[in-house]
Amino acid sequence: MPELPEVESVRQGLSQLVVGKKIKSVEVLWDRIIHPAGSVPAFKKALQGQKIEGISRRGKFLIFHFSDYDMLSHLRMEGKYRLLSSQEALNKHDHVIFHLEDQEDLRYNDVRKFGRMELLEKGTWQEAASIQKLGPEPTRESFQLPAFRDQLKRRVKNIKGILLDQGLVAGIGNIYADEILFQAKLFPGIPGQELTEDQVKALYQAILDVMDQAVKKGGTTIRTYENAFGENGSFQDQLQVYGREGQACYRCGERIEKIQLAQRGTHFCPHCQASGGNQEWLLG
DNA sequence: ATTAATCCCTGGAGGC
DNA sequence: TGCCTCCAGGGATTAA
């Protein structure tokens, strides 16, 4: 499931593969991927003859920069882009085909059809509603401790849910939320406003560290993720809690537990992450 | 303003 | 083998 590190890896690979290439035509095989609803004909028409000038990223969104348009693209759970020969047979889950020059296709494949694309007038992508909602990137330059502390103080929601909220800090998904909370030694069910100053600092630092590490490792390959070159990430080799329920904690040996929080599977070590008051949130 | 629940989708896993 | 149910989950939307 692509989160910020995986999307960044895809962006880097795709940039090498398709920047400078020109779109001849576009096929859309599943209309709902294109937003807003009903815009498929305009989408196909606008992209004819457009050159791919660059690809950037904001949170988990890819932004394709064309000659006269920008395109927001969100991979959601399992979206992938591949560059293939036009001769190659279509895959069952190829939903959007960008026919390029020189007999090449850029194909968007998405088993669950959750991904979304939206074409915008060039230079206006920052104003799109989905982008406006995003908090800062999880880097020391953009993501500031005082603002983060203030936001946490106003939230009664559990910190697992807060990390998944793209409005506080952008790019964290379910895997990294669990890994961040393990590194910060925080129980995922603690309400934001109940964190002590030391805990807020630990959480802030863990966000920066885990996201930075994951980007350096090219992301995490769980299930089906691969980058634009078809390569796996390697951060899965250092996951401490995600997907490890029932197994021994690498730090203390206790069994990793899995519970539901914020409608998401949440993995944690009941011994290392006991801070925040004896796990009273676990009961009831 | 914040929070919780629902929906979109398919394939894989587990039960029988 | 095959049929059924359940689970995975990001973000838009709706409701409270």
C-alpha cells in the first residue's frame, strides 16, 4: 500500500522513464478513476499531444506536469504505473492507458480501482481541495514541533488516528503509523491531548526518523507494492510491529498484539508501548 | 471544529 | 473442489 516513501520511489522511477515523452492518446477503461465524474471525454481530449515535463509529489499524491495541464494521481491501495511496449497484452487490471510515441504505453494498473486521477489547469494543482487539506511534509524544514504540539492539544482522538489524518502531517499511512508509534514507545490509543511534552517530542522525532529511513529504503513491499521499475522496496525487512501480531517483539520479547483503532488494524508491543496509562483503552 | 461511520473494490485466506 | 464469508484499507462523503 503506497504511503509517502513508496510514492516517492515511484516518482523517482517514473521520472527517469517517461519525462520528455509525448502522449499520443489516452484510453480509459474504468471511468470512476477519473475525477470529477463525467470528465473522461475532456480528460482524453486534453491530454492528446501533451508532453510529460516532470513529476512531483505532495503527501501521497503524484503530480504529473504536462505542457498545458497538471494531473493529480493518487495510487490509494494498489495503483501502479508501468511503461510497456504497446504490443504487450493488456492486464486485467489496466484501467488507464497513456499511448506514447515510439510504440510505448504508460499503463495505470489498479486491482481495487481505488486510485484517482484529476486533470487541472497548469499551475493550479496546489489549490485543489485534496491538496489544500494536507498538512506539512514530514521533513524538518516543513514540519514544525510547535504547530504539531498545538494541534495535538486540541485533539481527543487517539494518536493512531491522528497520524493517519493527512491534515496534521502528510504522507503517513497504516504501516508507518504503527512503526512510528513503536519507535516513540507510545500506546496507539492515547488521546492526542493526553501526551506529555516528552511524548510529543518523541512522536515528532519518530515521524521524522521513520519516514526518512523508509524513503531511503525505497519503501515497504507488503502484498503487491513495486516501484515503476518493478522493483520491491526493502523497509519491510525492518518492520518492528506491522504484520507481526503474535510474534516476539525484537526489543523485549513480548508478543506483538493487533487491535482495531480508527477502523484500521493496529499493531503494537504491549510492553514497550505501555505508556499513557496502563492500556485502559484496550479494555471495553 | 472534530469525530465516527460508510462506501468504494478485488483477491486471498480460512471455514466447511 | 467449490462456495461462502471475512479481511485488507485511503480518502471522500455524510452524519452526528
